[in-house]
Amino acid sequence: MSDLLTPEEMKANLDYHTPHSGWMNTPVNIRKGMYCYASNPKSVETLGLPNARKWNPMEEDWELPENWQQILHEGFKERLERFRSIKVFMDICVRCGACSDKCHFFIGTGDPKNMPVLRAELLRSVYRNDFTRFGKIFGKLAGARPMTANVLKEWWYYLFQCTECRRCSLFCPYGIDTAEITIFGRELLNLLGLNIDWIATPVANCYRTGNHLGIQPHAYKDMLDFFVDDIEDITGLRLEPNFNKKGADILFITPSGDVFADPGTYTCMGYMMLFHYLKEKYGLDVTWSTYASEGGNFGFFTAHEVMKRLNAKMYAEAKRLGVKWILGGECGHMWRVIHQYMDTMNGPADFLEEPVSPITGTKFENAKSTKMVHITEFTADLIKHNKLELDPSRNDHLKVTFHDSCNPSRGMGMFEEPRYVIKNVCNHFYDMPRNTIKEQTFCCGSGSGLNAGEDMELRMMGGLPRANAVRHVHEKHGVNILANVCAVDRAALPALMEYWVPEVDVTGTTELVANALLMPGEKKRTTDLRSEPLPGMEEEADE
Amino acid sequence: MGLAEILEQHKGAIVNKWFQTVIETYPQDTARFLKNRKDQFANPVGSTTLRGLQGLFDSLFTDLNREQIIGYLDPIIRIRAVQDFTPSQALAFIFELKTILRKRINQALDDKNARRACDQLESRIDIIGLIAFDIYMQCRETIFSLRTNDEHRKTLQTFKRAKLIVEDSDVQPNLKSVT
Ligand code: SF4
Ligand code: SF4
């Protein structure tokens, strides 16, 4: 026989079995494909955040400031006093394990440190060591450990493997919200300049030019003008969107992703067509802003102060333009910021009116204080009152399912509105299984600033539970399109589908609405917004 | 008893053992979860793996059809190709079926015919292994192309070329709080 190893011997040599040591003794192994590049120091500087420098997660030395342990300790202490929730979350977990298998990252990676309870233990162990008598005395026995460079690396690696989706909190009998712990932990990491670039640079751009991409006002307008041409080709109608119009009824703000990246751009065209329709039919005056040109808020993934700064600009612009209230586009985390944080950060926005639909008279009670209404609620209300003329058969080539984005669903309780809208503009709708939608929805795996390219393996594993449910409705009902109300979804899900269920495409919800919308004076439409032939129009579309 | 009967009789036990070997490539806590959580949506890795292994085992006794094998094999490999495994770690489980089979059918191997049938089975397992290499590579290639072509990066490039994006500015914003 040759001296080659048998498969079993090879297996023994390779040691597939992760050591059965306790989690504290299992050292962190930073793996390519699982993390995002370190933040560009220039971006960190622009934001005035501390310890901007070049560093590389794969290198031994992270070039930390000399007194980094002290900085962390003091930062921890200060925040324990400021955020009562964090103090409570640190103390009350009984390690019952109810949350442990509910995280999409644990389900996909199989890495126990992605169990929400262990993710929180990463911080809790240091909390016990630094802030509890029990931990100080009994150390490891009490689940406590001091902060070392290795612990810090572990924090960084796993806090950026959490999309802050809150699925785990749904199952915790004590309501512990691991997303809040991640938010808190990332804020501490930012004290040491340890952000990722996919977050830091968009935030710096947004701070400087008003949107994550750094698109300047004239370029933003150029893009919308470009859509005006496209819409004219499809409908024969020449739209005239308002920009920065003082005294308009409503200011519309959407994530800049809708303006620059497919398939979000089709959703953007959808908004424009809807506003045109409402103007012609009911005289509604909506304006876009080239300054508040970002609904998203990656500041939310950095630190509370930064989130506040970026959020403020939307309200500053609403004040400047003197509109009645703000209508928000299809975004995920923008709504979590508005719904959960805006009021205490920058609110109440008393200079705006309590939102009432001028067309139906509906009062949006849930937006009473923030003065900002979600476009899907707004559209659902229009449909409910028969204010839109629709031909759902234009979407007959689509078999649709709906992905509840974590933030609008778990973060603000919006479950039925998007489904109601979709069912009114499409004839074929199929929900995914119950334990994968609505409040139990599985994250896209790319939220909270993790939708970069370099962490593709992480994104594919995190998105596996979602994709698995999509595959199910694809096989059972022939579903071929995945609708959503979130710009990160529109950016991230196409890659996820390409890997797991390549037969399924991705769309925003307003795109479907605009396909079905019968606009006054339009020509006979032969294509949808993507310039694909409408069902039964294959020949006409060619002409 | 002939080989076919033995295998038929022990099918459940063999597939279970095979499944056990696969999930033992994960940490202990994870293996427990993969084995015990039966809901296919709550536990896609465990349920996909088990379903695939059952299909592969059955396909050993039918006329080997490449498409069918891919149908069972692809979902398992697709998962392992992104998880924390080297290529050999990701694929070794296929060849481990040989060891499991040999242990089960040892007594029948005295019989010449049975031995021939066993050899045949083993070469079928090899074929499955070879197909697994193809799938694995294809998965990795998809990941690499997704990484580099990530759609919004492409669009961003277009913007930069069109000089629509300014990367630096001397003008610092001065945002005052609204309230
Ligand atoms: S918030 Fe979401 S990503 Fe984070 S630990 Fe909980 S389930 Fe996992
Ligand atoms: S469910 Fe709640 S109490 Fe139980 S381990 Fe998880 S965080 Fe702790």
C-alpha cells in the first residue's frame, strides 16, 4: 500500500472536531470571508471619532492606544449609568438557552459563539469581572474574565456577526434584547477606532453630503431626471418631480440605495410614478430633497451620538422647506431609528403637523409624534379607500412572496400593510412558512452594515434560513420574485438568491404598485418598469 | 443473506450513522442542535443534510444518474462550501460511508458475489465524491464572483467614472440640532 492516509486517518489528523473546551477557552479564529475591512482612518476623522488609524484585523497588532483597557472600562461604566436597559440585560440573563438556536448566524455558521446568549456573554464576562463583587472574587468560576487583547478581538469579530435583528429577543422570557447589547458593544469598539469601513465611510459621506454614497445634490437630481426619461419611454408621460420645494405638502425621503442601485432604482421609479398619479388626481404636492437625500442611517450601527446627528438632518430639511409632515420610503433601519429612537433623540418634531392623509383623511396615529409615515402604510390606506386605479394582471408573470425586513416588522410591527398592498397589485402571492415570517422573520443576513463584498461567506450563511424558506415556496408554488420594503434587502438579497435559489429575483413593493397603476393619459404599456415585456405583450414590446 | 438484503435491512441505521459522522464535524453544542431540532425551517442545515444523505444512499442502488445525484448532493455541499471547513473537511463525509458500510456488511463479505457487489458500491461512492468536487468548485466560484461583482459596487464605479461622486471636501458640515 502507499503511504497515503485513509480518509479516517486524514480526518483524525485534520481534527474536524472543534475542541470540546468551554467557550472561554476556545480562542477566536478570524477567518477570511467572515469579516469586513477595517475603517478608513479618514472617515473616522471626518466624524470626529477617536483613535483613527490604519489597522488590519488579520494582523497580530491592532495598534491600539496604550490605555485602551482603561478607555473601555470607563466607556462601559459611563454607559451602564446612562442606559438602564444595558445594566439590566447584563444582570438578569439566567442562561436558559431559549434564544440560543434562534439566531440566523448560529443556524447558518454552526458556530456556538453566534448563539445570542454567548454573544452577550462576551460582554457580560467582562462586566462581571469589572463591575460585580462576585465576579471580582470568583473570577472564571463566576463566569468572569478580564479584558485582554484576545477578548477584544473576539468582541470585534462576533459583534460584527450580529445584524441587530432582534429575532432572539422574541424568544427570551425576560425580553433581553441582544441587538441592544451589540449596539452598545459596537459603540465601545468605536471608542478604540475599531469600526468597519462599510459603515464608517458611508456615515462620513452622509455627514458631509447628505447620503451614504457621497452623491452631491446636482448628481442626485441628474439620477432622478434619468428616471424621468425611462418612465417616459414606458408610459409616454413626462414627469416633473419637485426638488427642495418650499411649502410642498409632504417631504419624501428614501434610502439613497433606491436612487443608485438596481433593483432599488425601479422602486424609485415607482415612487415617482405614484406621486405623479396623486398630483394629477388629487393635487398632492410631494417634494424630494437633494440635501436630506438619505433615509438610511448607518450612524445607528456606529454610536448613539452619530445616529442622532444623521437623523437630525431629515427634520432640519423638513423645517427648512416648511412641509406638513414627512413620508418615508421603503427602508429598514431608518424606521427603527424613527420608531424607537428619534423621539427621545431629536424629537418631538413639534414644528410639523400630525400626519393626516390629505386624500383619504386617515390620521396616522402611530406617527403622531415622529411625524413620519411609511410609504407602505400610506399606499395601503389609498388602496383601502379605492383611491388608486390598478390592473394587477400586469404583474401576472410574477409569483410573489414577501420577506419581512427585521426593522419594519419586529422593530415597528408592520406585518399586514405590505401584504395587503401586494395582494391588491398582484394576482399570485404566497407567504413563506409561519415560523420564518412576520415577527419571526429571518434576517437577510446582511443588515446593520454587513452588506459588503468581502464578508460574502458570512452573508451567505446568515441568509441561509431566509433563503431556505424562499426555496420552499419556489419549489411548492413556483415563486419567482421576492418582494420587500427595505433598501438593504434590495442590495443584499440578489446575491443571496444567486447563491441559494437562483431562479428567484428581488423587488421593492412600490415597483409592483407602479407596474399595476393605471396612470391618467398614459400610452398602452407593453413593458414593466424593468423594460421586460408585460404578459401577452411580447411582440408589441419588441417594436 | 445477500448484500442487498443486509443493506435494505440496515438502511435506517446506516444513514443515521452517516448523518452522525457529518454532524460530528461541528462543535458539540451545534451537533446536538442539528440532530434534535426537527423543523426544517428552524434547522435548515440538519434537515437538508439528512434529506440529502437519505437520497444519496438510495441512489447507490439505482442506476446512477448524475442529475439525481446532484439534486441530493448539491444542497449539502453548498452549505459546507461556505462554512468553516477546508475543502477536504467539507467533502470527507462522502468517503466515510465506505467505512460505515464495511463495518455493517463484514460477515457477508466471505461470499464472493457479495464482495464484488461491495466493490461496486464503493466505486459508486467514489463517483459521488468526484461529482462533489465539481459542485464544491462551482460554489466557490459563485462566491468569488459575488464578492467581486457585488452589484452596488459596480454601480458605484459608474458614478465615480461619471464624476458624480466627490470623495474629499474641505467644507465641513455644520449641522445644528433641530430642537
Ligand atoms: S439580534 Fe439577530 S443577529 Fe443579533 S444575536 Fe439576536 S438573532 Fe442573532
Ligand atoms: S433567552 Fe434570555 S434569559 Fe435565556 S439565555 Fe437567552 S438572553 Fe438569557
